[in-house]
Amino acid sequence: MSEIRLAVVGAGAIAQLAHLPAISRAKGVQLVALCDNDRAKARSLADRFDIPDVFTDIEELLETDELDAVVVATPNHLHEPHVLAALAAKLHVLCERPLALTARGVERILAAAQRADRKVVVANNHRFRTDVQALDRFLRGG
């Protein structure tokens, strides 16, 4: 199997502290681009994680032929439009939570994923923390 060619959209704290370090260590994944409206910050991070391309416009990023999937790590109000744009470009998506700001927004994303025959996954990274699991067990009466 060839490597998955991945771009990260958003260069904020979650991308810097979680996504980029984890993806850069993952086998079978190649970070090919980073997109953020702050070019200097994106270029600095790209250099740190050996990412060849930097974009400031998600539409330009999505026009490239080099991608299989994107990680959407932008502010919450941008998740839905960014995920929908990636799905329209026939890319798989890992999106930070929330997937959208409304239930209707989530429905639009799920319908777009089905039409595009692509996967959309929500990054529930805290789900596996022991304190979150203990709270979940407590709330379930266990």
C-alpha cells in the first residue's frame, strides 16, 4: 500500500501539539501540505515538520492532485465549510470536534460524504483519557 498523502488545515494549538507531531511519526502517512491564513506561522511549522508545501487558501490547497485526505483543525465555525469543501474535492476528512455547529450542519456533511463516497471522522481525542473514561462509566451508572 502506498503512503496516504495528507494535508493539515489550520496551524493553531491543536495542530501544533497533537496532529502534526503524531502524523509526522506515523508510518504510511506523508504530510504534503499545511494550510493556514498566517503564512509565516504555517511556513515555520512546515519547516519544523518537514512539510513541503504551504497554502493560505483552502481552495488552492484542495485543487492540488497530491492529496488523499485532510485534517481540519480550524476554528469551530469553519469546520463545516472546510469539511464540505474537502468532500467536494473527493478527499477523506479527519475533523476536530465539533463536526459542525448545528445538527443540520452535521446532516449536510454526512450527506456530502455519502455522495462523495469518502470517510469523515471526528477527532474525539479526549475519549481515551482515563479521566474522561471514568466520567463516562460514572454517568452510565458503572
